[in-house]
Amino acid sequence: GESVGLHLPTLSVQEGDNSIINCAYSNSASDYFIWYKQESGKGPQFIIDIRSNMDKRQGQRVTVLLNKTVKHLSLQIAATQPGDSAVYFCAEKGNTDKLIFGTGTRLQVFP
Amino acid sequence: GAGVSQTPSNKVTEKGKYVELRCDPISGHTALYWYRQSLGQGPEFLIYFQGTGAADDSGLPNDRFFAVRPEGSVSTLKIQRTERGDSAVYLCASSLTGGGGEQFFGPGTRLTVL
């Protein structure tokens, strides 16, 4: 399938290293944040979420950090694997049910 | 179990034509969302259904775009008088109850308007 984005910011990491993907969100009233992974030709896939009353949440190999003061979100992936290669989007939700997505970051994992 | 499915996977049409894009949500999910994703961009919200009714259609770009969900399950996104700028991947997502629950995305329909 077609690449999700040809001009996205790209993060290149070596297999086994940790990856950190950053995102700035726009609405200080947003209370729920999600990280999605999107592989070429597929829809976004949920990775991890966090609510605004938390500043850190951990999953399996992934950690999300939320800094509400500067409206910044980050996704940390431990021991990055080739299967982690994809485009990663942060999304925010405010007082309605719609998600507002960021621009996205392409993660490339090389051996 | 089956995820969200969308048909067709690809649609090529000519400028000015009418198209319909279909979304089958996960069985039992009451909330359904349509998003549009242009190349190099994140998905942009179009419309959200809770049951049969459109709870938020603020993302529809103009009156050429319309969506229905008559029985609270399958949804159809309809685009009249297509324009080249409508070319994008149209994504559908569903959620068990809405209200902030996880949205599960389908693979999308790639629409190309020539």
C-alpha cells in the first residue's frame, strides 16, 4: 500500500535501542490522549492512552508521558524492533468524542 | 473476532461523479466515526454517530458530503459531485459506547478522483 506520509518527520533508530517520539497538542482543555501506530495501507492501531489526571502510563514496552504545562506528549518504546517501524500519531480528545490527530512521525528501525 | 471493515478498499472515479463508501463497525459498537486522511497528514474528523443519529457532523467540509447510519450499524459516507481535492483515504472507526472509549479503525477506502 501507499506510504502514509512522504514528508513526515522521521526518527531512525537501531534495533534494540529505545525510541522517543514527541508530540505537541493544541487544546489545553483536552483530557484524553492516545498514541496510534499506522502501518502502510492500514488504519491506525491503538497503542496506549493517558488521561489528563496522570503524567505517566506504562504498557508493554511502551510508556507515555504527559506534560500539561507545556502541552507535550511523548511515546517511549523500549528495545525497538523492526516490527515497530510505522508512522506514529498522537491524538487528543476534548469535550466532544472526536479525536484530533497530530502530524505524525515515521519511525524507521534498522538492524 | 472481526474488526471494522470498509468497502471498497479502493475507488477511482471521475470528477463530478457520485460515490458511496461503506463501513461495517465491530458488532455491538454503538459509536461510529468517519475520518479523512490526506497524504502526509493525520486523520481529520468528519462525522460521528451515536446509534442512528449524527451526534457531531462538524467535520464535514461542505454539503457535498453526507453520511447515514439508518439501523445503527452499517454506515455509508456519500460524496456528491466529487472533486480532485476529495482524493484521500477515508477511515471509519467504531467504539463500544463512545464517550471516550477506544476507537478501533478499519483499513480505510482510498478514493482517487481523476
